[in-house]
Amino acid sequence: MPPATICTLKPNVTREEAVRVLTPRGLRSLLAPARRNPLHQVAEAYVPYRLYEVRLEGMSGNAPAQTRLFALDAVEGTLDLFEFPRLPAENELLRIATRNVLAATLDEARAESLLTEKVLRIVFQQGFFRVRRPKLTVARLPLEFHMPYWLGFYGRDGALRCRVLDAVRRRMEGAKARALFEHWLAA
């Protein structure tokens, strides 16, 4: 399969930093499963995201409507939302050629439904008492891009597992991201 040329957000984590983060050290190395299953390889992978403008009304009293930008993964819609203060600028994006790209398989109706659920959850977590009758209006924006992730591969005897590092937010991802990437690798 030839490499695909994609538009991606610039990563905030280099390969060297990813190796450091994905290799347990100190006390963590004694407690971590990676001690029994050493780090074999680190690879980058890219997940397609769609950007949406969400207008929130009915938040509290006479509060004005809010407009926020959220990005939802276009594979299954299971990863955490990204929120942007503004549209990503041209200097925050890169064009690269890579084979490590997950396919966008989420249909638009399901994406909007998942996005609405996730945004409402965020609104309620920020203060349920402020919400009267929330009304969301979702509009997909034309910008499609990919988010970079670093995958660390561990294991012995052919039983590889992976850990996932979000290369933009600089944080380790949990079980949903691991399952998404392990499913993609197994396909």
C-alpha cells in the first residue's frame, strides 16, 4: 500500500520523548507490566478527526449562547474530544506521507449523535445547576485533519500489546485508545 498524504496537527512530542515516556524508569519500572514485557518498538500513527462548530444555548438565565469548536475522531467516535479555542492555523498543520493512518469509517449521522452526547456530558460536568434547557446546534466544518499518536509495543512470545501516547496533548491514553489501535493493527 503506498503512503497516503495527510494533513495533521503538529505533534508536541518527538520520537525521543515518546521513547522516554513509554519506557518505564525508577519505581514505575519495578511495578509496570513492561518490566516483564519490554518495549520493542515505537511507531507513530494518525487518526482522522472531523471538526464541528457547536452552538450551546439555554445554559442559564439570560446567558448568551456559546460557540465552541470540537473535533471528534472519524474512526469510531470513541476517543476523547479535542476542543479548540479557534480554527487551527496553517502553521499548526503539517502535510506528511505515511502508511500509518486509520480509515475514517464513522458515518455523519452517528458522528453528530456521538458528538452531541459527549458535549452534553461536558456541559453537565461543568455545572449541572447552570443548565436549564440545553440546546445544541452542530455544524460540521470543512477542515478534516489527523491527530498524531505514538504507539509503544511491548510483549514476549508473539503476544504484543501497545500503549498509546497522545502526541498533541502529551498524555497517555487509556483502554479505548489501546483497543482502537490494537483492532486496527490486527486487521
